[in-house]
Amino acid sequence: MKGRTIKRHFRESFKTLSRNGWMTFASISAVTVTLLLVGVFAIIMMNLNKVADDIENDVEIKVLIDIIEDPNQAKEAEDKLISDIEKLPEVKEVKYSSKENELNLLIEDFGDDLSLFEQSNPLRNVLYVKASDPQQTAKVAKKIDALDNTYEVVYGEGKVEKLFSFLNTSRNVGLILIVGLLFTAIFLISNTIRITIIARRDEIEIMKLVGATNAFVRIPFVLEGMWLGVLGSIIPIAVVSIVYYNVYNVLQPRLHGELVQLLDLSPLLYQVNALIIVLGIFIGVWGSFMSVRKFLKI
């Protein structure tokens, strides 16, 4: 395609946008509203997914070790248990906590009333185990419970399974909603662009009658759809960036040190803004391409 023809297509696409002011405004408005919903929903779901991951990664197995009176035998038994657990392929990490450390943690949580137990500590040495895949926590706990020198294995049996089921359901529902919203966006915007093209069907028919090829007719409309997508993504990008920036600066300091954390501004905003503009261009181009196709046969 010659450079002059390409310039002509770009020029015509800009002229069409200005010439059909109200239809252009309607198309851009439809794109803006839809992409704004997509952007807001994407940020919410990405943060909810992070919260779910944080909760999953915080799940651990508490292994209470058998008490053995002889110090040497006790050390040997603990080392063997740690070695056996570390050999399990599903295990990510193993941390040892002495009974003295466990008592100190209880004193920190419940106060000095428990300090009376320091002279006669009734607690046991403990191992804290995390699975490589948090969803496999119950399976790992059962394997550890079958090993020697384990007094009790605690991981919140029943509650953990319900938690993972809830998190998986939330992820799936969120994914379905996002996909549904995207298809709704494509449907609404393509219909809006189709109305614009229907209003100009006489122009398309005249161009075809004088010998214009399908590509020659289609390209200006496809470019017009692209501009509609780009222009329609400006406000959603601005709104999503400003709102999330302010929400992050208000909430994140209050969440400092907590399990639940918001996603950092970067790269989240770059990712969401890129999604918005790419989606806007895709919807605009696809909607124009599909809408103009039916008018190329006269």
C-alpha cells in the first residue's frame, strides 16, 4: 500500500470522527463507561486475588514433638524428624521453635500471668511447616503425622479445607464476571459502532460502485474504531489511576504489618492501564471490522 493511500486513510478516519460528532460522542461514551467498569473490576479482582494468595501462604502446619527425657536422644530424634519432613517433596520450609520460645510467645500474647510457668515449662518443642502448594496442606499434615516422634499435628483441619474452597470459588466467580463483562463490552461497543456505519451505508455503497476494493473501504472504518478505543480509554485510565492512588495512600499505612496488603501502585497501574488501552483498541477495531463487513456486499 502506497504512502499516499495510507495518509488518505488516516485523514479520512479523523474527518469522519469530526463529521459525525454525536455518533462519535456516543461511541466514545460507550467505550469509556465499559472500560471504566473493566478497569475498576480488574483492580478489585487483582487485589482480592493477592489477599487470597497471602492468606493461603500464611497457612502452616504446627508439629508438636514427642518429649524425650534424655537430651541427646531428644536432639537426635528432633534432627531425624526435621530431616524426614524436609525430604517430603510437598514441603517448602521447616522452622524449629523451642518450648522456651513458645512460652515467650504465649507471654507476649496473654501477659505476664503465664510467666509463672517459666520455671516449669509444660510446652513442647515445635516445628512449623509450610507446604509448597498451600492447597496440599492437609495432605502434607497427614504424611507428617505418620512419622515417628510426632506428638500432634495441627493445621486447622476442616477450617483450612473450607477456606481454600471459598478462595477457589471467589477466584472462579471473579474470572467469570470479568469474562462476562468483557463480552458485554464488546457487544455494546460493536453495536454502537454498527449504528454509526449503518448511518453511512450510502457512502460505502457509492465507494463500492466506483470500484473501491473491500480493503480500501474497510481501513478508514477500522482506523476510526481504533481512535474511538484510544479516546474512550483516556478517562478510565485517569479515573482508575487517581482513585487507586488515593485509596492506596489512605489504606496502606493502616495495613502496615498486617496479613492483608494492597498491591503496589507499580506495576499494578501500568498493567491495568495497558489492559484498558489494548482492550479499547481491540474492541474498536473488531467492532468496526465486523460491522462494516456486511455492507461490503451490494
